Amino acid sequence: MDMSAWVASDRHIASIVAAYVIPKDQQMVADLLKQANLKSVNFRYKERTKFTPVNMSLAVDLSTKDVLSLCHSLDHQSCEHETWFDSRAHNYLHWIASCAGWDLQPEGAIGKWSI
């Protein structure tokens, strides 16, 4: 069976969250992302996989480029349900990706803000 959506690992989610979210909010954000990912996969494949909290101790240090890539991957795995684009999880994930994107810019390479 060719799966076009899958449940991201706790290591995947914990690592991107740990990269940009303040420690006191990490568990909450990671759990929101995992719940949204499960909702998407369960919806797509008519499954009932149960949620368990993200094990934040599995987080690993990643390059900024890897954080951005993993954010895009998680976005793709989580978008099957119609509520994804209006969800808090979507907003948090895109905020993390935006932070990583800014950090990838070379010093002084930011373009014009207005013309």
C-alpha cells in the first residue's frame, strides 16, 4: 500500500519544537502538532490511532535546514483533514518554519520590505 500520509515520530516532532519553542511551551506545542498529525492520518485512512503525549526527551539537535525540511514534511503529513489550515497546530508549525527560514538567510541578505 502506498501511503501518502504517515504519523511522524516523536523524535521528528520533539526535535523541531525544541529548536524554536521556549521550554515551558514545548510539550504543549509538540502535543498539538502530534494530535493534528494523527487526526490527518486517521481521517485519510479511516483509522483510530490513539494519541500519546510526545516524548520530548527524544529531541535531537538539528541543522536549521533540517528543521525547515522536517516542518515541511510534518505539514504535508498533517494536511489531510479540512481543519488543518485553521488550526493552532498549523500556525505553530508555520511559525517554527518561518523562524528557521529567517535563520537560513545570510547576514544582511534580507531583501526590501516595501517599495
